[in-house]
Amino acid sequence: MAFISVLLLVGFLSVWLVQQYNLQESWLQKEINSKFAESMRQVTEQQMHQLLSEKLGKDSVILDSLKMTFHPPRGNRMRLLRQEKGSRLR
């Protein structure tokens, strides 16, 4: 009887551990994807700002007065929002 109880406990713990492992793996994958997307957005923003500064000139009043925010493309579209410094982005 004790042997069967221990065997059932080991079986239950094995199933629970596998479920917990899969849950944590899924959470970690989502977190990694989120951080990777944020990093890519930041790098793209920096590259676009650098490109614009090269095209407009480093002393350009227009570039200094704007904050550029890049949003990754959806479908075949690419969006670039422009705002004046000090205002809130919606």
C-alpha cells in the first residue's frame, strides 16, 4: 500500500513538474520575443534618426525640434510619427 502511494505521488509530481516547465518555457519565450521586438524598435529608431540627421544636416532646426518615433510596419505599410519635443505622443 505504501509503495502504491509513493508511486502515485511520484506520478503526480512528474505531471505537475512537466506542466510547470512548459508554462515557464512559454512565458520565457513571450518575454524574449517582447524584449527582442523592443530592442529592434529602438535600433530602428536610432538608425532612422541618424539617417534623417545625415539628410537634413546635423545643425538642422527641424531635426532638433522633432522627436521621431518609428513603429514597425504592419503589412506593407511603414509609419513614422512626428511630434514636437515636450508634447505627448498618443
